[in-house]
Amino acid sequence: MQIVIADELFLKGKDIFLNAVNCSTCHLLKDANSNTNIGPNLNEIRPVFERVYTVVLNGAGVMPSYQGILAEEEMKAVSFYVSESANN
């Protein structure tokens, strides 16, 4: 049961990364087939969930905050997706 929930969260996060806010425009992430160097290379920095969530929530540098743009569960889903795919 736990694996199904994690899989659903991963897929929801991937959809948000690719479509809802189009993170792949700025971030390189192998699982997303994104190949850009505007923002940090997520495969190299391999951020943990908490780090990704903090940046998605508050913004960092030129990256805007997605608070008020994404729902809380969407911010958690995309953070889960990035941390899981970058660390595997």
C-alpha cells in the first residue's frame, strides 16, 4: 500500500515539474529529460526533500516562491519527485 502512495506522489510531482510550473525550463534533471543549465543541476546537488520544499515554498535567488501558485500538496509532491529522482 505504501509503495502505491509513493508512486502516485512521484507521478503527480513529475507532472507538476514538467507541466504545471515547467521546472524543466531551468533545471537539469535526468528523470525529466530536461537538459538546461539556467538553474542548479538537480542531479549534481542531489537535494533532500526538505531543501527542495523550502526553496519551492520560499523561493531562492531568481527562483520565485510557488506559495499561492501551487497548493500545499502540490509543493510537497514536486519536492518529493525532485528529491527522489535526483537521489536515485
